[in-house]
Amino acid sequence: MKRFALVALLVLSACASSPSMSPGDAENAIRRANSEFAANARSGNAQSVVNNFYAPDAVVMAPNFPALRGRDAILQFWTGFLATGAVDAALTSTNVTQPSADLAIETGRYDLSLRPPSGQAIKDAGKYIVIWKKSNGRWWAAEDIFNSDLPK
């Protein structure tokens, strides 16, 4: 009986000391972040895209680029991309898994339209996976990889 009481006490103390996780915490925050990302991309604001979405040590793995590490490299990428024309982007989460209080994995789809200053709009659609980490009460994209579904 003493052993059972000791095990029960250890389990209760472990639960009490673990960070709290509310169901849907990550999913709701990620959906909001995706909406803000798309709005900032539409406005051509690369700085806001990076500062409001990516962790300081984030890694972006974009097609046809080496891995971009850190906000400075990611800012260079998005500044160049958004300078090519008017962007309309939509990010749609298809699954968010939250294995712990400070880690989430999102898979989803993107739809993109890029209108250069002259010429026709370029359309793209594809998929992505983002590993999210929670820091100081906020969810940040830590690892971001995406690629097109369209043939070259």
C-alpha cells in the first residue's frame, strides 16, 4: 500500500509540475499566424512576415535554395520574393499535432498568385510542413519547408 501511495504521489507531482497545455492551443495560434503571414505577404511587408512568424533561429527550406538559417537569411529570401510582384497567398492547415505543450507540427497546403509589374499572374499550389515551438507564451515557426505540386 505504501508503494502505491508513493507512485500516486510521484504521478500527481509530475502532472502538477508539467507545463499546462490547453487543447487547441497550438492549432488556434497557428491558424491566426497563417492568416497574418498571408496578410503581410499581400502587403509586401517582408519584415513583418519574418518578425511575426519565424523564431529567431528558424530554418526555411524553400525550393531551389539552400537551407536559410536565422531571421536575417529568411528576411533576405522573403524581401527578394515579395519584390518580384504583387503576392496573394493562402495557407490552409490540414493537420496540426501538438505532442507537447511547446511543440506542434503542422501540415498544410498553399495557394499562391504572383503578379509581376508587367505580364500575367503566375499561379502555384503546393504543400508545406512547419514545426512550431512555443516560447514566451507565443508560437513561432522553427522549421518551415514547402514545395510546389506543379510540374516544372
